[in-house]
Amino acid sequence: MAFLDFIRRCFEEHNSALMKRLISAEFTFDQARLFLPEAASGIFESTQNTSLFQTIACLFSNSPYQLPRNIDVNSIAINSGVNSVKVAAGLHAIA
């Protein structure tokens, strides 16, 4: 659980920078606000199923197939209210 706390703390401490990146990626303010906690949870969940290295590598990958293999993009989409294409763009934007 400590790693989840680390991710959440990182997202909280860098909230304004992450929000700016998401807005640059064509998120509305409300979409970005709802997306960030879901992204943090999705990234944490990914590290429970794969290694931390694989999770980080997929966030920085340009392959459209890599991200959904490691991070549950659909779950983040459902929970944040944005479509899966926008979730992928948002994850890449905050990486």
C-alpha cells in the first residue's frame, strides 16, 4: 500500500502541472480533475499485475498496443467519464 500512497502523493504534489498537461491534451478542467485519481489507481493496479518497470515503459511507449496491455484503460475511462482514446492520450501526457 505504500507504493499507492507514493503515487497519490506524487499526483497531489504535482497536481497543477499534471492538470496543465491534461488541458494541453484537450481535456476539460472537469475531465482532468476526475481523470487524475483514476489514473493514479490504474497505474498502481498495473504495478500489481506487472513490474513497475513494465508499467513505466508502457507509459513512455509510442506503441498503441502497449498501454492497454499493461494498464486497464477501459476501467479508467469508465470511472473518469472519458473515452479510452482520451485516457491513453492523458496517460501519455502526464508521463
